[in-house]
Amino acid sequence: MVDKNSENKARGGWLSRLSPGVRKVVKTTDTPDNLWVKDPDTGEMIYRSDLEAALWVTPSGRHMRINAPTRLKATFDGGKYEAIATPDVPEDPLNFSDGKPYKERLAAARKAAGRPDTMAIGYGTLDGTPAVVIVQDFTFMGGSLGMAAGEAFITAAQEAVKRGVPLVCFTAAGGARMQEGALSLMQMARTTLAIQDLKANQLPYAVVLTDPTTGGVTASYAMLGDVHLAEPGALIGFAGPRVIETTIREKLPPGFQRAEYLKEKGMVDKVVTRHDLPETLGRILSILMDGKRKAA
């Protein structure tokens, strides 16, 4: 995330050393607020365009969170894909308010993220292998699972069946969306049934676990893939580590719930860097689809 206070201090620091005449010419407002991004691990200020070119992977190796359009473009060959519309769902069916009406929270989230809800779907090729890809965008209300996300997942699965191609899901979520109550929890069962349709049609389902993948998402479609990949350092689990430590009153092992730890324990098949994901996915899906063709 961008630390604007640090950016302003950094800009103000070198500006303050200039002569008053130069300071009149070079103003802080001449520099965009998002020109620099702070590395969460080292504190180093990274030029934003360099970070974008590196797919938001810092020099220290931190895989920073990216939004759905960036993810889809980085995943498909040549950044080209066919966008698949997500279905509309009833808004605020429970007339929920937690100090602020849910409809207002949705409106604010849509304005900030520039999308109707957390899921985005695309169809294209991954290293030459056709696939439907659904991406969970953490920038939209923490990627929380609600009715819109559930319907989008079902749509993506149905689209994969219709086209006879694999489904790939990039997960990123803080859990179920509390503003939709039991209706959000129902999506765990509904998405599971959609995955069963894929299996019935002998179509591969691959999951890429990104930071963070927690709560009801982990308890459903995030852990039902034929293959599970994860980005380096991704937090993956049901409850967060602090909640677990408080509950059991014990210190957790180093790296607990991180992608590398889960690979050691057999919950993740492979930890793959963001740059290598399209080729790795394409190769795996090609092998799985070849097996389907031979079986047919």
C-alpha cells in the first residue's frame, strides 16, 4: 500500500533543502501523490512505474496485492481476453446497517474499486491453453464473499462448461460478507456445487491462492481445486494467526499460514512467483486437458 505521509515527508525533505527561489518553481503539488510506493518489507521508496512493470513484485520479493484488471491482463497471453459479465443480484436484501447503511458501503466500494463487486471474469489463453479465469479483487470490501461473488463464480463455472475449458480462480478474501448474513454463507455450498459440475464434465479446476485467502473462501472453493498454487508469502487460512494465538494461548511457528509453510504441510502443491504463473498454469492445464481428451 502507498504510505502517503512518508511520501510527503520524503518530497518535503529534498524540497526543503532547495533555495527559496527554486522552491517557488518546484512545488510539492507538481509531483503526483502516487509517484512512489513504499516497500512494506524494507521501507524503500520504489518508483511506481518500475513497480507496475514488475507486476507489483518489490525488489525484496514481496508480492503486493493487485486489482482484478491488472491480474487478468497479467495472466492472459498478450494481456488480451474476453470480459465476461457478472450477473446482477439483489442489493441489501437484509436492509443491513452497522452504523452505516450497507447500500452506502457498496456505493463507496464501487467508486473506490471502479467495479460492481469483488469478482471479475475473463476468457482467453494461458500459455496457449484456453481457460476461463475468475479473479477475486481484495480492493473491493476485502474480497468478501457475498451473493454477487457467489453468482459470479457460478457464472464462470457455467461458462467453462459451455466452452469446454478449464476454470482458474485467483482467490483473495477476508471471509464472508457480514452485511449479507446467512445469504453470504450459502455461497459456500453453491460454489461447491458449481465445482461439482466442472468435475462431472471432466474439466480441470485450478486455484491460485493470493494474499490473503481466509475465512469462508478458504473453507469452500479455495480448497477444492484439482491443483493449488500460491504466490510467495501469501497468508492462507481460516482464522487469522492472531485469533488462533489468542484462542490457544500459544506462540505459532514462524511462517505459520504462509504459502511456503502450507506447501511443506501438503495443502499447497506449488508456490509460484507472479511472473511464472501464466506459463505454469498453462502447462498444468494443458496436461490435464490432454488427459481429458484421451479419456474421451
